[in-house]
Amino acid sequence: AGGVGEFEAGISKNGQTREHALLAFTLGVKQLIVGVNKMDSTEPPYSQARFEEITKEVSAYIKKIGYNPASVAFVPISGWHGDNMLEPSTNMGWFKGWK
């Protein structure tokens, strides 16, 4: 979650983000898509800098457990508002898709 403090809790030593990524790798999941949710709750809302910060930190962690971060899709979303869920969001015009 992109909200203030939420990502930090998820990526902490016992956080669910770490746990879910490790579990997925252990179970043999080869392809991963990381949805960075609650982008509407970032400061400022829909912050590209916050998305990039989260992408960088999660990439470093998933690399340690065995994933290739270059092959993992990171997508900024807001489940509450539906941003980038079914179609591109005008609130995150800076996001040009996954390469």
C-alpha cells in the first residue's frame, strides 16, 4: 500500500509484503505482478516519487529471494477509486505501463 506508513509496515521484517513474496517464490510462482495500492493516499496523492520509492525497495527484496526484478510488473493502483484497475488512470498520467 502506498499510504504513509503502510508500505513500511508491509515491507518490515515480519510484514505481509515480504511474507507473500517469499511464499509465492517458495510455491514456484514464476511470474509476479506487484500492485502498489492506495496511490490515492500518498502525499501528495498519486505521487510518482512514492511509487518509485516503493518499486525500488520491493525490487531489492524480491531479488534477494530469487526473482528477477526486471521481469516483474509494478503497477500503481487505487482499488477504492478504480485507478489503473481496468483502464489507464488520468490521475497517474506519468505511468506509461510496464516495460
